[in-house]
Amino acid sequence: MEHEAPMYEFLGLNFNLANVMMITIASLVVFIIAIVSTRRIAMKPTGMQNFMEWVMDFVKGLINSNMDWKDGGRFQILGITLIMYVFVSNMLGLPFSITYDGVLWWKSPTADPAVALTLSAMVMGLSHYYGLKLKGVKAYGKEFFKPFWFMFPIKIIEEFANTLTLGLRLYGNIYAGEILLGLLAGGLATGTVGTIAAILPTLAWQGFSVFIGAIQAFIFTMLSMVYLSHKVSQDH
């Protein structure tokens, strides 16, 4: 089940071309959904506008459950972008994967640890940025020494742990799902008996993977809002 990645070196840096392609495709899909959903705004929403307003209300609910809207309202667009992007990324590799000459080109971008950890690092970086911006350097720095000064190294470790768990949770679930789908798909190519035996488990796991992909998009966005709330709220 292991396939090579299409690597390309540029200016001493190695780029995974499959990741670059899939990240671009996921971004385009989200962009198209956003454009289609908002190009004809009506007082009585229908179709895609209805869907987008539901997503906005859903993310607003996540924010309100974690922080005051005065502080958290600025993160609504970020939350909408995250939940849509992560969900679309999780779905891309579900229908099929494309391998050419032993190189895997089409897959879910979030099934790669580099992509998942980059997303989590971005969220944690934004949380520190807004913490500094809204509280100031002095007040924000004091948060790392509460309630006692010797808590500082523990809180630094906690920041790294949060970044790792946020990204690896997403990566692990999506990657495991695609591996199992690949194993089941292998059964489809082992003859008539293997095909018949693998059809129902493959369809069932496809449906379950859609559910897992949606749940992981929700969890990633919810935890992102939680981490942001810890940095910007005055009572943390």
C-alpha cells in the first residue's frame, strides 16, 4: 500500500507536488462554493445560500460556546474557512486515489502529516498573534507564569502538545480511513468472489468515512476556537 510521493527540489527545498496539487484543488472547491453561495443574496435564502447561512450560524454557535462574541466575532470567517476547507480536504481522497507509475498523486491532503500539522501550526500561531494583539505583550506574557512562576516550562510544553495533537488527530483519522479503503479496493480486484465480498464493506466504509471526515472537520474547528478563546479571553 505504500507509494512514492512526487517530490521536486527547488532552491534547496523539497516540495511534494501531490500535496501542492491537492491543496490547490481543495482551495478552489471552497472558493467556488463560497462564490456560488453568495453571488445572489436574497432575503429568503434558498439552495447554496441557505447552506452557507447554516454554516455561518453553526460556526457562530461554536464561537459563542467558547468565548464572548465581542472577542470571538472576529474569528467567524476563520472558523467558516477552516470547517469548509478541512471537510473538503477530507473528502477528496474518499472516492478514489490516483497512482501513476508507482507515485501517488490524488489523495486527501489532510491524509499527509505535513499538511495537517501545518494547519494546526497556523491556528496556534494565530492564537498567539491575537493574544499579543488584544492583551499586549506584558499581560500576555504573564499568562505563561500563572498561577506560579514554575508553570512556565509546563505551559511551553503544553503549546507544543496542543499543536501536535490538533494536527495528528486529523491526520491519523483521515489517513487510516484511506488505508482501509485501499485494502478494501484491493479486494475488488481479486476476482469475482473477492469483488462480491468487498463491495458491501467498501460502500459501508465509504459512508462511515464521510461521517468521520465531517466529525474531524468539526473537531478541528471547535478546538481551534477553544485555543483562540484561551488566548484572547480576559478570564483565562
